[in-house]
Amino acid sequence: MQMVLNVVEPQSSGIGGGAFLLSFDARQGRVLSYDGRETAPAAAGPDRFMQNGRAIPFMEAVNSGKSVGTPGVLRALELAHQRHGRLRWARLFGPAIDLAEAGFPVSPRLHAQLAGNKDLVQQAAAGAFFYRDGQALPVGYVLKNPALAAVFRRIAQEGVDAFYRGAIAADIVNAVQTHARPGDLSVQDLAAYRARVREPVCSPVQAYRVCGMGPPSSGGVAVLQMLGMLAQHAPAAMAPGSLEAVHYFAEAGRLAFADRERYIADPDFISVPVQALLDPA
């Protein structure tokens, strides 16, 4: 499924990015989480997005080699497959390879993302692939990606080391370092990347035990904080979309995101007070 998403939603999801994965073992009654989030290059520093003491504009940071982290999707899937997989690794790439070679119709969302990104067309590879005469590919255009299919074949046959070491890794690093706003991702960053198994965050909510991804993700903590805050206001009695429901939901989200900004970070570097953030008191 992840490989197919890479083909048809390249703007949102794929092997060049990161992922969190939750797994429930029904026999053991246990939830596990896999951390395959991108990590900053080893050369990254706290002034990465600063210039002359001020933050650079957001879109200037986005369209930059400095925004590229070491991708983790494949290492996370490899680790999860080693523990839980039933089908052969190579078989999992078949549908995506077929789709990349046969082509897929460009969706309205993909078209809108391409049309709205004025800098992407200036990048040689992206400009040649996603645009025609400087215009974003139209909705319904059948887009084929034989080069991605070839990469998938290598990973299917050789394992994820084919991505993290050798020619593919060197191509990724070259693209980042030769960008108009170059980044500092290195082949050593890719070779050293490891996915992690982490404990999820869980909390009782009415008759349920709700679990989510813990730090470095903020999502699990924020959702559980919001559910905890909303519980005191009997949300089930509120009409969906009513002024009351929208007000309490927005306020809970505002407070959860304030904590997110203040406290949530990568637990490999920062001590995150998860239990305190979820404490009903």
C-alpha cells in the first residue's frame, strides 16, 4: 500500500520520506509502534533556517535542500516485516511496479499541488516529470514512472540496503547537495539510519483504551490530551457542528498544540514529560 501511494500521491507519501507505524498483536493484546520518521542530517545545527539572526520565509525553507531529512519509510517497513510479515518481501512491490509502468490518472489534488508550487517547475527533474511547457499536468493525464518502477524492483530483489547504500543513495545526496538552495544530507546519513521500536502512548477513554504514536510524534499525545479535556464536558450530548461542540473542540486543540510546541520533541535528545501531559490532574 505504501509503495502504491508513492506512485499515485508522490506529493504526500513515499520512500523519500518518513513514517510512523502502529501494530496491534491480538494474541498478546499488545500495541507496538515503529519510528521511521526522517532524521536531520548529522551536519544540521540550530541555525539551519536562520539568516542574519532571523527566520527565513517558510516557502523558501520548504523549497530547499536544507528541508530534506534522512528518509526512514523503508527501514521502518523492513523492521515491521521482519517481525510481522507473512508474504514474501518482493511480492509486496508488484502492484506498485505495475501501476508505475502502466500509468495512473493525475488526481485533482496532485494537479492542484503542482499548480500551486511555483518553485518545483524550476527544478530540472521535477520540471520535466510533472510539467509540460511549464504547466502542471492536467487532471486525468496518464502519468507513467518507469524509473520509480526500476527502483522498486531493486529494493524488492535486494532489500532496503539497495536504497540506503550505493547508487540510489548517491543520487539522492547529489540531488540535495546540488539544489539551488543546497542541503547537507550525506551518504553517511543514509547508511547510518535505523528505524526504532518505541512504546506507544495509551490512555483510558470511557470504555476504551486509546493508543497512538508517542514522541517524537506529537499526534498521540495531542489526541489523548484533547480527549481527556473534552471528557469533562460530556461531548456525546453535543450536536455535531454545534457552536458548543466546535468551541470546546477548538479550545482543547489550542491547549494541546500549545503543549506540543512547548514540550514534545525527539526523546533521543529531549526528556518528554508524557505522563505529566496526560495526567488528568
